[in-house]
Amino acid sequence: MSNEIRRFIESTHRHPDWPRIYCLGDSWFQYPVKSIDLQKQIERGLRREAICFNNSVPGRESAAIKALLPRLRDQLGAWQFDLLLLSMGGNDIVGDELAEFVKPAEEPQSPGTDWPSPVPLVVRRHIRLRAFGRALSFVIDDLARVIELRNQVAPGCTVLINSYDYPFASGRPYKIGPIRLGPWLKPHFNEVGLSDPDNQYKVASWLIDQFVAAAGALAAAHARVAVVDARGSLPASGDWGNEIHPNRAGFKRIAEQHWLPRIRLELGKP
């Protein structure tokens, strides 16, 4: 039995009437080494109000969720969660996978490529829309599988999906001691000739917007599913600890302005 499971079960014994929240995600819910991430900020904000169980791993891509589905089925079915918080897809959209769908301006789009909404010129010049569309569809399909599982074993459990926020291609990696990860954006953008910081921000923001639009459409097709939209909460590069993760104050701001109010609303708390 893991320490997290043991902690959760002990908490349910001490507080059997408290709401229960399952957190499933990536580094926005489990930041490496430092306890500053969004999930920790949510848990601190709900101290003496709810019990959180965190099943999150830094760097987790949405495809890795598939291997967790049998365990998730058992846990959701047995432990009577009120909320399921999801943070998945960011690594697939603006993480290392970005290399798969950036392109030089002179490289044409694949024949027949289309997009359901207007595409800014800088995006059309530097994003392979067909490749990005495939990546996005895989992410949404993985989210849908989690929601369908919820529908089967815990239909009363509300699902809240993380929108992330608009990242800056600052070139700042994650660093702690000898560990260094990233940067994830700037090198890939520079490699294809997208070097202007304003245009880099426009492209990264567009990618996030497409994820949120697709996740929102998925949520609208299901009962008790919503996207917690925190886009625009961190408008300065200084709000971020590195290219794709907020700093402590940034995570705290998103939790306090967006997640905690929505969670309390769903739980019927003032």
C-alpha cells in the first residue's frame, strides 16, 4: 500500500463525512520535489473541509492514463469520491511533443488540411495543423475514456478539467540541484525560425486555446463535467517558474481565483 493510499484511508476514518476529491494528473498536480503545485494549493485551501487523494506524476502524458484505468475504476467505485480533478494534456500540447508539429514557414501544410476555426497566419506558418490535430484528438480521446469510466462506476462524481494557462517561451528550464528538464518551447520554436517572442507567445497561446475548446466540447457532451478555465491568470513571464510551470505564487493565484471557488460551488460550500 502506497503512502498516499494509506494517508487517504486514515483521513477517511478520521473524517468520514468530509467530501472526497480524486486528483489525477501531471506536474501541475505533482511538481517535482517542491510542494508548490496546483494540487497542493487546492489541498491547503481545503484544509479541514475535504480529503484529497493525489494520483499524479510529473511529465505524465495523457496516453499514460490508459494503464491506470483499471486501478482508477476500482478506486472511484470503492472510495465514493465527490470530485475528480484532471490535469492531463499539457505535456502533449506544449511539452516535448511540440517537436512533432512545429515547422518552418516555407514548409507547406499537408494537402487538404483544414481547421474548424480561423487560424492566425503565424500559426499556419509554423504549426503542422494535421499533425497537431491528431495529437489533440488523442488527448481528448484519453480524457473521454476517463469520463466514460466515471460514468460507469461513479456517475455522481463531478469531473473538473485543468485548462492550464498561456506559457512563455522564455528558455527557462526546470532546475533543482543537478536535475534539469526543458526548456520545452523556445528551442523547438527557434529551430523552425519562429524567434520573435510575441509570435512565440501567440502560437503557444493558440495551442492552449485549441485544447480548451476541444476539452470544453467534450465536457458539454457529458453531465457533471466542466473545464476550470484559468487562461490569462498569469500574464507575465515572471509568474512562471519555467516555460510550462507557474511559480509558487502563480499556482496559488490559479487555485484561489479559479479552482477553489469552483470546487466549493460543486461541494455546496460557501
